[in-house]
Amino acid sequence: MTTAETLTASLEDYLEAIFHIIAEKRAARPKDIARRLKVSNPSVTGALRLLAKKKLVNYAPYDLVTLTGKGEEAARDVIRRHEVLRDFFVKVLAVEQDVADKAACKMEHSIPGVILERFIQFAEFVEVCPRGGSKWIAGFGYHCDYDSAMENCEKCIAQALEEVKKKKRQGGKKKMPVTKLKDIPPGGKCKVNRVAAGKASSRIIEMGVVPGALIEVEKIAPLGDPIDIKVKGYHLSLRKEEADGIDVTPLNAR
Amino acid sequence: MRPKITVALAGNPNSGKTTIFNNLTGTRQHVGNYPGVTVERKEGRCRHAGVDIHLVDLPGTYSLTAYSAEEVVARNFIIDEKPDVVVDIIDASNLERNLYLAVQLMELGVPLVLVFNMSDQARARGYQFDLDKLSRFFGARIVETVGHKGHGMQQLLEAVVATAREQDCAEAQPKSGGNLACRASIRGPQASDGRIDYGPDIEAELEKLTDLLRQSGFSGPKYNPRWLALKLLENDKEIRSQIKSPRLLERVDQSRERIEKRTGENPESVIAGRRYGFISGACQQAVRSTIEIRHTISDRIDAVMTNRVLGLPVFLAMMYLVFYLTFTIGDPPMDWIEEFFGWLGSSVDTLWPADSVLKSLVTDGIIGGVGGVVIFLPNILLLFLAIAILEDTGYMARAAFIMDRLMHKIGLHGKSFIPMLIGFGCSVPAIMATRTLENRRDRLVTMLVVPLMSCGARLPIYALIIPAFFPKAWHAPMLWIIYMIGILLAIASAKLLRSTILRGESVPFVMELPPYRLPTVRSVLLHMWERGWLYLRKAGTVILGISIVLWAMTNFPGLSPKQQAEFEKQRQMVENSFRSEPQKAAALLEEIDNRRAEAALESSIAGRIGRLMEPLLRPMGFDWKIGTALIGAFAAKEVFVAQMGIVYAVGEADEESESLRSKLQNNYSPLVGFCIMLFCLVSAPCMATIAITRRESNSWKWALFQLGGLTALAYVLTACVYLGGRLLGLGI
């Protein structure tokens, strides 16, 4: 990420904001950016000039702002760092959502890639490892709040063992909880993370539902099955069973 | 420059491709089929700047993978027949998705012209295109058109001819940089080389595979090795099946695994993502969006049409309209046709001096047969008028969207609903309506079960039998029961077929809901005309042939001279002895004629087959008379009633005939009456249905399977009902 490394924290914030605004409205206006970041209009103009110089945004005075390919990549990178950090704070450190968000906002600009990857791996490990898991995290939360977590240790370990056995019997591996496209209610927006390989996957991908694409769920059919989504500016219908193979990140206007 | 070039029209469905094809060729077009598949092949010609242009309208596709028969056909046409220019019609108001096909065409390395169609709508939506820039990205000329107004057609032809010229120039000097040199001379040094950077992970594997393919000498002049390698990474079944070396396939699988490991996604997904990346990069630089429309008019229409509450009533109302248009409005012209052929038959009958076999062949066989073909034409034309309007406005996709839940339950696609519904009117147009289904398996299943939807021609049979055997309070419920049996059997058979001989994963419902558009009168009428003509030309001949065979079966060998003489003698006797009472004489003569007709039918081939089959028909409670009438009913279901009239010597009978009803009551039990209805509902559809199934499935195998399968089902079912009913003592 050579481009991203040379950006200042505030420019990264701008990129992130522009990306989110585009996700919602297709193109960003300087005043939207100013409102979102709570800064003045002139400082937005200044920042946009700088970003345009680095060829990260397409910008001309009084015109809509869009990201260049390079800009989008950089913005995605910032957002990814933000999400990883926030998730780590919430899922592993049991911090409240908005506190985590704020902290992630500050830390996202300076965290090196290697450490970031380790954060992800650690979070995954905690999820999957029988000695970790959500109960363990809950126990950690209890420890933070009450400072007396040692009394139940034997019981807890016995429980963990029991669960390992159970899992072995079922033969399944615990999976990370993911949001599927079919879980997004009508009117909701989301971003595609992954399209699971399946019979329809290649067609779904060709129709523009590629990782990173933005989707708006428009409506559900009267009988409750196929859903109507908007992707790349047009309407596409999918059965719920097909939408089940699409992992997404819900996007809520913050 | 050669005087004649071949140009292929490619493009997404709903991009206005057909309109442009019609604009360019007018009526100089020809519809055929691609060999071996039921994909339509449309060709036409036009002239521009002294060049004869042979246009081939490829099936509308979103991509060039081997996903559907249409895509394979489109791709193979481009690869095998090497058109001089490929024109990709693009809906400019839906640019990104439409450009996906353009990217694939660019990767194939064909001489390409991009057409930004519906550019007026794109402009209304606030898009501004930098065509020069886009043209450099895609290495192709770009023309803006408005298909339904005919704007931009000359520019399009100019671009096509210019691209073909360039190609010639490239071929003339292959050593000096070939194609690129020529393109560069015309379009400047920045012309694209038709390559997309797929990122380090994929590029590394691509390079390895490309080398491998080159070494194994597989590429050749037909395929470009990079393209081939890319298709293999995409797991393209069609291309994979052409690679015979298992070692090579193993290497491909290894490459795919490596990509999956490195990127965490399957290679198809990564490759498609990169293609879309290329497109959005190009669009970001060359397309500006000046206004922002959150809800288009189309979205507002959809707020009603596919509304959770209103969607279903609106859909049912639309279906009622289609049904009304096809059958209620189609009824008077059908009567006219019937009357006309009746008149023609009788006038030939009176003008023809003497009774002869030839006369009977002409009046009953040929005129009757042609009438039997033409009679369906009003239905077919009106149905396809309705379907063309539904398709062109974009409602068809919504209809499928609304009905998919129901149809998916029986393993079919939402689009199967309309043919099934039309089946209640007549199976022939219904089977033609299955053309809207893209998947062959779905289409076949729908075609095979459509005859179980009780068609209008079976109604006279029910109308004859129900009042004859059942009390008045039972009339309506009985009719309802018969229709329900048909529907339930259709559902069960569809499920059965889907899980046995036509097994396969159900087709994903990944379908575009195109924006609503106003259809043009020209394209709707052209579509209607095409279907009507296709029916007359292809199915009509088969129907005519079968009806002549059936005529022969019910007329030959006819009465023996001895029987003839016997009936003549009787006539003479009546005429002589009732000279003073002409009314009585007429009644007696008619009775003799009726008995004569009965005797003739009994001794005909059909009658003999009926007699021969009697032991076989016994388990269903039928005698040879019903058997003979059933053979006649193969011409058209309602003929059953007339044939029963003849075998019971009541003369010209229709479903209101009380004398025939009383004959039936005297000879059969209500159980047999029900069995007749059941058998007529399920058994062998009429010959027109078989002919159209043969035509639409493109094989006699399926047509005969339909005939045999339904008859066997009817036989088993009716026998079970009859024997079961006897055992339980019901309706004896």
C-alpha cells in the first residue's frame, strides 16, 4: 500500500468518508463530505485538491467527487483496517460498539499491516479454539468488570471439554458468524464480501455481484421468495437459497 | 476490401439488439435454428458503401461462459465462423453490466464495434460519456444509437465497414505488427491491446498455463492461448472437455487451488471481479454522472406491479387479460375459419359430380386437415401478441418473479407459469409459449406436462358426459374435480420428471428485472408474424399429414359392395313405400344413413383397431365403440363426441345431443362415464400437440415420449379407478 502509507491521517479520513458517501449516493458532493466529517467547506476543498493531485479522486470545482481506481483501493484499505480494529475491540476485547468505533477511527491510520493481520488471525483463533470462544470472551468481560474470575475455572474447563467432544461428535467446525444477503431487509444496503462457490455462483458473479460491489435490497416477491436487489444500477432477482451463498457486510448510514 | 462481410450482433438481453437488427435488415431476414440445439438463429442482410453485409443476430447473453446453450452458441459462432466484425449492443443506461460482455469480446480479440444504444435514456439519466476515451479502453469504435427511433444506424454501418477495412489492412501486412499497427494508425498510439491485468496471483498462473498450452500445441490458430488459459482457470466446462490430456487438467486444478489459497476466493470470482474492476476504472475516467435519480419511473411502476399486497392481484388480472385476448377475442375468427372451411368442404361436395374416394379425400381429408391447421392461427397470433407485449414491456420478468415461489416447489422456473395457464385454453400455443424458458430441461418438462392442463377442446366431452350420468347438483363439482385432477397430475408429473429422466439442478433464478419500456408496434407485430409463420410452416405440415392418415383410418376400407347394396336396397324400399309421407320417409332415410355410417366406421381401420383393442380396453370399462371414438379423438379431442354419435348411429351429434346422452346412459354406468372423462383428460394429447412438441423440442423422441407416457399414465389411472370403483361398488 504505497499510496496509503504516504497519506496523512486526515486525508485517509477524507477517502473513507467519500467512499461511504459514494456507497450511499453513487457520487459525493463537497458539502456532504464537510457535513460527514464535521469540517468547514474550504478545508474540504483543500483536501480534495491534495487527493486529486495524488490521483486518488476525480475532482473539479463545483462538480461531483468520485474515487479513481487507485483511490478506491486506498479507501477500501483504510476501511478494512477500521473494520478489523473495531471487530477486534468488540469481539475480543468486549468493548462497546461506539467506543470501539471511535478508537478504531484513531488507530486505523497508523497500524502496520503485519500487526493488522495478526489481529485478524487472533480474533479467528479465539473464535475457533475451544479454550477461547465466546464464553471465554464473556468471562474476560466479567473479569474486567468484577476482577474475580478464578473461582469457576474447573467448571469452565470441564464445560469446554464437553463442548469439544460434542463438536467432534457432530463433526462440524464452528464457523465465524457471517451476515448473508438474504438476511438484509428490504431497503437495506450492504457490501458483498464473498460469493460462495455453488451452482449459480458464476452467473451471480457475472451479473455484477462481485466482492466489493454495493447492493441495495429493494423488495421481496409477494409470495415471499425471490428477492429484488439493485446492483450496479440495475435490478436483479435472486432466490433466497441463492442469496444464502452471498456473504455481505451491512452498510448502515452512520 | 471484400464486397461481402459477415457481421455478428452480440449483446445482453434487453439491450435493444433485436430492434437494431430489425432496423438494419428490415424484412430481409431469415429465422432458423443452430444445429443440434433449439437456439434460434436469425440472419439478414443489408448494404452500405458498396459492401454487402451479412448480419447474424446472436442470442442475447450476459457473458460468454458456457453457462447456457445461448452462450455456447454465441461463443462458438464467434470462434468457429470468425465473423469479420462483432457488434456489441450495449444498453448505455446500464453501462457497467453491459460492458462485461464487451470485455469478454475484447479478450477474444475479435474486431469489435460497441453500440451505446438507448443513449437518449442514458442522457436523461444524466450520464455523459467520453467516447474517445472509452473507445481507447476497449480498442473499438463506439457508436451512439437510439434503436427504437432508428437514430445512428448509418453511423453504425460506417463503423462496421471501417472496422472491417482495418482488419483487411492488418491481414495484408501481418509481419509489420499486424493488427495493432493498423489500429494505431487510425486511433492513435494508446489503443488497448485487449488485455486486462488480473493481478499478480492470477497473472502468474495464467503465464504458466499459457506456456503449457503452447508447448502441448493445443492452442493453434483457433484459440488464443491466453484466452484458453483464462477459460480453464474459470473452470469453463466446454473448454475443459476439449482438453484431452489429464496431466494438463491436473495442472489447471493445481493452479485453481493455488489461486484460491492465495486470494481466499474462488478463481471465477477473482477474475470476474477484476473484469468489473477494469470496467469501473474505465467508467470512472470516461463517464460522468451529472444528476442523481433515486427512483426512476420504472421503479415507481414496480412499486405497484410487484408490491407485496397488490403484486398478486395485478398479476392475476394481467393473466386474465392474456387469456381473454387469446381465447375470447380469438373465438370469433376461429368460428369464421371453421365456417369458411365447412363452406368450402360442402361447396366442393356439391360441385363434385360423383361420390368417390378422391372426393372424400379432398373434402374430408385435405380441406378438413388444412382447416384443422389454420384454426389455431388466431389463438397463436393473439397469444404471441400478448407475450410480445409482456416481454417487450418487461412485465414477463416480473410475472416470473411473482410466480417463482410456486413453480420452484415443483422444480420449475417462474416463467413456466404462463405456458401452464395458456394450457387451459389450448396446448398448442401453450407449448409454443415455452420458448420464453431459457433452460432446456425446464422447457421440456413444461412442454410434456402442459397437455394435462385440461384444454378447451376437452370441454365438449365433459359437457356431453356429465349431464348424461350425474345429477344436476353434481355437475359443477364434477367439472371442478376433473380440472383439479389435471392440475395435480401436472404437478406430480413435473416433479417426477424433474427427479428422474430430466433430473438436474433446478436453474438458478438469477434474472434481470429490466426497466419498463414502451414496446414498438413494429417489433411486436414482427414477433407475432414470426411465430405464426413458424407454426404454419413447421407444425402445420405435420398436422396436415396426420389428419390425412386419420381420415384414411376412419374411411378405409369402407363398406363391402354387399353391405352397400343392402343399404341401397333399404333406401329404395323406404322411398318407394313412403312416397305419400315425405316427412316420415326423411326420418327413416336418416336412420338408414346413420346406421350406414356406423357400419362404415365399424368396418374401417379405426373400427377394426377398436375391436382388436377391446380386450385391452376392458380393464377401463371401455368397449370397442369408445375405443374407435378415441382413435378419432386423436385428430382433436372434441371429435370424440362426433365419433360417439356415429358409432351410436345418432348422426351428427354435438355435446348437447340428448339422443346420444340417452344411448350412453343405456349402455354405460356413471363409473364408465367418469372413466371416459379421466382417460380423455390424461391420455394422448391431440396430434396438433404432438406435432408442436416435436417442433419445439426439435426431436420426435420427446413428442413420442409425451404421447406414450401420457397414454400409459391415463391407462393405468383409468383402469385403477374403474376396477377400484367396481370393487367398492361406486357408480355402477
